[in-house]
Amino acid sequence: MTEVRVFADYSQIHVADEGAAENPGDLWGDHCVADGVSAVGSLLILRTAVPVEVSVGFRYCSEEPEGGCESFDHVVEASVNIPSGRLVICGPTDAPAHSAKFSVPGGWLRVRASRGNLVSAISADIDADMSDATIEKILLEVWVAARSDPRVIKRFIS
């Protein structure tokens, strides 16, 4: 697993194809705020609890991972098309040169985003990224799968 820190400006991070042309503004709506996920084509938006740096773990899986949701607060899945084989994880205002990039099989991928440490992050608010004890933690597990609608596996209720 690779771990990076991403500035979640506007309380969101993007998972996208390196050449994605979709407009993020078209995806951000009430359903994204409520469910924490929105996706179309080559762009997937994940809502975060705080608008500061978050810790993001990335793991490519050869097949759909089993279990593991118990230790997280909020878990969602969505599909994203990565035709270039270069998956980018970034904040909405990050410069492309400073974004985390990963080589993956080209085509449709399924992304499970498991978010944890939300109570501590929300309590710390804009200081959440100042300590490992309060930073929001996100695990992205990615595997090859046909496109399917986003779904909430486990919902966080604050």
C-alpha cells in the first residue's frame, strides 16, 4: 500500500484519469454531500469531513477485496474509467505536477473508499491535519470491474 497526503480543498478529493476532461462542478450536488461520492466517466469525487490535508492510502487489488469495512466510519464504492492507465489522486485545486499518480490497468475500475477517524477529524476541524490522532484517513482499494452505479456500503452518522 502507498500512502500520500492530499489537500482536500472544498472538502473533496478527486480520483481521475490523467487525461480526464469532465467538469467537477457537474458532479458536486446534494447526493455527493449526503453519500460522500459522485462519479461520471473518468472522474470520481469523494467528499471529506474536513477541508484540510487528509491521509490517503492506495492499494491495487487483483479482485474485489472482501470485508475490512468494520474499522472504518464511512465506506462507498464507485466506478471510474481510466483509459490512459494513469490514475491520479488529488485535491480540486492541486497542480497536476504535485498530484499522486499510479499505474493501473486501462479501462473501467471499481474504487472502494473507506474513510476513518472522522469523529476526531471533525472535532479538530481546520487543525485536523496537525496530528496523526486527528487526521482523516482514507483507504482507496481499486480493482478491474465493469461499470456500475455508486453505492454506500457503510454510512457515517455524525
